[in-house]
Amino acid sequence: MGADIWTWEKCKNKLKTLRGRLGFPDSTNLHFLKLALSLETGEMQDEMRNQPYPEAKPTIYCILSGYADAKPTPETKQLISYSQVPGGVGYNAAFIRRAVQPLERIFGSNVQRLWTAAQLFDAEKLDYGDCSAKIHALPLVPLVVILRAASPEFSASANMLFDSTISNYLSTEQVAMLSQLTALRLARANEAIT
């Protein structure tokens, strides 16, 4: 991803339009995934660790730039996989490697830790697999994380599903980026609760 494209100077006008829109309150900060983006300075703050989070800025600017172009669309409650997102089939292997496999590694031996971590994001508990949670990664963009525990015969398996409206909010690449960011934030939450 071109960090020179996704800078505060190039994105700030678009990102400032999110204030009071698309589920964000009318505030000088955009809060999601226990992150806070200042609409005045473009700085990112990790609210779990109460410290700056500059390494995520280009990714977040890219995701939010796509989100800013969206029109609110009611959830259909129909879940789709990443490969069902338009154009997702060609990138599914990379999506699994970047967003799904980290969840398997981190939570596969103790699936209830996934639920404990997800609760930091006000998740809704669901009944898929051995543990599943619906997390609003962005105010109008829910992600469903599903985990099956490791057993003597099988390794842990995870998946991430989306409401069928996901492509109204983000491009296929942005969906992958948001999924990876969500996995990273769950990993950070897991560290915070240890």
C-alpha cells in the first residue's frame, strides 16, 4: 500500500466528512476498534494502551476514505465470506493468511479468550463454531469472527464473515485491510487482558 498516497494531508478533507455521519458521533475524534483518530491532527491513539498508534495511520486513512464515500445501508443479516465479496476469490488466500490465520494461532488453544477479547469491542456473542462474536469494526460495518477449537485430530480453524452489505461500504481491498486490522486489535486486546 502506498504510504505516500494515504497521508493526513491527502485524506483529511474526506475523513473530516465522517464527523456525525455513518454512525460516528459529532465529535473531533472518530472512535472504532478502541482506536481514536483526531480529526484535527490526523493522529491515531490506541485507547487500550493509551499511547500513539502511528504505524496504522496509512491503513486507517485508506479504510476510512472508502467508508466516507458510502451511503448508509441497512444490514441484511445475510452473512457472506470474503470469497463472496466482489473480487474476493482472487485474494482469498492472502485474506486468510493476513486476517484469519492469526486468529487461529492466537486463540485456537483457548477459544474463550476470543470472546473475552471481543467484549472489549462491545461484541455480540453468536452461536457459530465453538466461539463467535459480531464486532462492529466500523459503526455500520459488522464483522463476524468464528473460531473452532483445536482438538487432538484437527488444528484450530477460524473464519471471518460479513454482512452482505459490506461492498456498499468498502472496496474488496479495504475489506481485507479492515479484517486484518480487526485481527490485530483482537490480538492487542488479548494482550491487554493477560
